[in-house]
Amino acid sequence: MREARTITDGILCEYKITVTTGNCNGASTDAPIRLKLYGKKGSTGFLNLEQSESHRVAFRRNQSDTFLIQTYHVGELIGITIGHN
């Protein structure tokens, strides 16, 4: 999956991503979170999750945040990498 080619052209589409932060102490973060989508046609580059559609401040403890990401269509989704630096 990690060797999937990065898609740089084709059909643009919008993905709706929902991230739920855990409820343990220290679960919140101010770190920049990024995501990579893998599909049958290839993968996106890393995409920053910057503006939550559901909360003013994203990635707070015990909270679900929704993000709209526009990128090239990866085909049927087969995996996701999410994290921070």
C-alpha cells in the first residue's frame, strides 16, 4: 500500500473525513494532523486536516471533527495513514 503511486491528475472529488479523538487524558493535540488516502487507482499525497467543519478548535479530547478534502479520486478506498510530525 505504501508503494502506491501518487495520483496527480484525473477526476477531482471531495472526501468527507471524520476523526474522533479519544477520551483519555492527553488525547487532545495542537499538532498539525495530516492524512493520506490509498485506493485502487493510487494514493493522494499527505493532506493537512486544518479546518474542522464541526468545531472551531479541532482534535480536542472526546470530540469528533469533520473535514472536507478536495483531491483526485483514488478509486475504491483501501487504506488510510493519519498522523503528525
